[in-house]
Amino acid sequence: MKIVALTALLACVSLPVSAAAVPGQPAADFKLTDVTGKSLRLADYRGKYVVLEWFNQGCPFVQKHYESGNMQSLQRKFTDRGVVWLAISSTNPKSSDYRDPVRAQGVMKDWQMAPSAFLLDEDGNVGRAYGAKATPHMFVVDPKGKVIYAGAIDDAPTWRPEDVKTARNYVAAALDESMAGKPVSQPSTAAYGCSVKY
């Protein structure tokens, strides 16, 4: 096993869903700046579905979903359907995993990321408000501004890219069900991944 993978497994565990962003409750509004310097608010997207994806390019669990092309595929699929996808980094600037706006744009280009925006939460206030504990930690907000999903991206809590193919994707399921007018069958799960570097 790779040393980096072993280190990640020791430091990254399956984490319980925080009570900070509870499915069925209103999503906390926030204002952040994206990597291009544009200021955005969650409230700007009322009337649309919004996915919040906590991100850290140094995490093997995040790498799994990007190196396999899974995350970019989901981003394109749902933004093509009018969903707003916000990647958020709550990494503290003092962390070795921190990327300033210029370097973050480089990561977006290198990985061919396709979110609607990549936001920097340098003081960690938004991450803490949502109870984001892992990367990736995922939240889905409906057009009324209510959280309808919070937790893991899928049911395969590993760092192996090949596991994406057989995993049940909770985010896609929540969006598909809600957009079809159905209740979300699994509104919360235990997030897995690397700890957010607040």
C-alpha cells in the first residue's frame, strides 16, 4: 500500500453527519469569494438546486473522484440541467494543502474541474456553519433553500478510483429524486474522507 494512502487512511475516517446542516432545514446563507475574485452568496441561487462540495486537492479521497473523472462528470451532468455546483475549500492558509486563488485556478485547469464556481472559505466560517468535516463532504440544497441531502458522495468510503464504478452515488440520487418530484430516499449519510484543514 502506498505510504500516502496509508497515511490518509489513518487520518481519514467515516464521520457522522453534523447537526449544523440538517436535511429538512433551511441552508445557512453565506457570502464567499471565488478564485477569480467574484463575490457570491448562496441566496443568489434561490430557485435553483445547489450542490456544495467541500474540496481539498491534497486528499486521496478527493483525488479518487477527480482522477477517475467522476466528480467532473457529475458537475457537468447536473450543471447542464441547471444545478449550481459550488466547490468550497475551507483549508486554512497556514496549511500545506492551502492553494491561493492563482494556484487554485491551476488546480481547476489541471483537473478539468467543472463546478459553477470554486469558492475560498479561508477563515473556515462557512465550513463550520455547515458542519463540514471531510473532503469531500457534500450538501444538496433545493430551490426553496432547504437542505435535502448531507453526507458522503457515495457508499464506497475508499481512496481507490476503481470503486467509483460500483458505488451508489448519494448526491446524484438525491438530485434525481428531488428533481423528479420525489422525496429523497436517503437524506443523510456519514461523510467520509480527509478532515477539513481548518
